[in-house]
Amino acid sequence: MTIDIRDKAAVERRLWDDLEKTRFGMLGVDGPSGRHFAPMTAFVERESGKVWFFTSNETELAKAAQAGAVAMFIVMAKDQELQACIGGQLTASVDDLHRDKYWSPMVAAWFPKGKADPTLTLLCLTCKDADVWLSEQGPVKFGFEIAKANLTGATPDVGAHASLTFN
């Protein structure tokens, strides 16, 4: 399925669809407390434009989010046809509703004391904007574009970029 990169609604749908399927990415915060990005599992609420994560309140991410932090979540779709960097406000929460909604055996493996673990914290990324790169041409077209670029010196046409702003 080829998406017209000028169709922002289609690009946004593709971003949320791939994020729901992929669920994994790298989360980091801006500023002095921002160190290296950390791998995180994303729980997506496309209707509200929010992405939730479980972590310990002892992590640098949780500490930065306590006061509200500008954050980025980087994701690459499993098929590698979409790459995105989602920016927004990261806050920490002990929201029981979202904890129960997204609790799973996978999450429980990180918190052996269960839902009552005193270090359990939810992070909420309220998405503000995203840069999205789509490359839906497949490996044959990609290889052709790379070979052509090496022969001609032209820039390979391997995809397109869109910037999104969320409400």
C-alpha cells in the first residue's frame, strides 16, 4: 500500500497502525537529565494522542518525567518501511486505570511484586508532533536506487518524509 506523503491523515493513520503493531522503540528526554535513549514498550491510545510506558520510579526517565519533560520516542516498523520520531510532553503517573488496562505477563516480568510494586510508574507521552519517513518500495526498488545513485551520482529515491502535528 503506497501512501501519498502529502496526505497527512493517511501518514498519521500509518504511524499509529505501525506503532500499535511494532510496540517497541527508544524513549529519551531533552535537557541535562536526558542521557541515552532507553528501549521501551509502547501502549498506544491513538484517540487521545498518548503513548503509555511502564517503568520504575528509579529510572532517569521517570525522574525527568516527574516534573514534566520534553521527550522523543523513536520507532522503526517491523517491516522497516516506516521510521518515526515522535515528540511531546512526558509525565509520570500512578494511574490505576491505565496500569490495569495495559498490565500483562510481559509487564509483570519486570515487576515481580505485581501491580502493587512501590517502584511501578507509568509514563505518558502526550504526542505533540512527529517526523515520519516512509519507504514502501521494497528491497528490489531500494537496491536499484542505490545502484543507480552509485553509477550516476544522483541521490537515491528511497522514500519520503512528512512532518505531523497532533491536536
